[in-house]
Amino acid sequence: MQQRPVLEFPVVAAGAIARKRFVTYQRAQAQDGQRALGVSDYEAAQGKLCNLVVLGTTVVEAGGAVGVGDEVQSDAQGRAILRAAGVSNGRAVQAASAAGQMIEILLIKN
């Protein structure tokens, strides 16, 4: 699995951030349906630096089944799930058949 970042952006974490999760503009791990600034490269404790991929493709943890080309949003743990009523944060480049799998997505700026 690979990612093709065009732009990365370091932030100081506003709270604990898990690896490969959506992160908000407020520098916190995204909640259900929230708009994301990017995806964390690694985990970070509150007050620590965390690198985000904000443009290009990146790897994110899936929160459920997702098909190639599906729009994805954040679930309550910042994982990628099939877009329902939330903000679209990307499109799946790879499919996931279950939660916990890592997939590549094309980030959508919003």
C-alpha cells in the first residue's frame, strides 16, 4: 500500500490523534461526519507535533466496508466510512471489506 502526498502539513495536536485517521482544522481527531484538514501519518499525544497529508493520496484506516470510487467521510473515531450525511473527505482508491483495514484514498479539499 502506498500514498502519494502532494502536500503535508505539521500541526500541534489539540488532543490524542491515532495513526491514519482524519484530523480536523481544529487539530483534533475527526468525529462522525466532520470536515477534515487531512489524515495523520502517525499517532500523537495532545500538544505534540503530528504530520498530516492534506493533498494527494494517503492511507487511512477504514471503519467499515468501502468500495473503489466511493466517497468517504469520517466516523466517530476518525476512520473512513461510506459517505452518508457527513462531509466528503475523499474518494476510495482501494476497497475495504471490513473495519480496521488500511485503504488508499484521494483527498478532497472542502
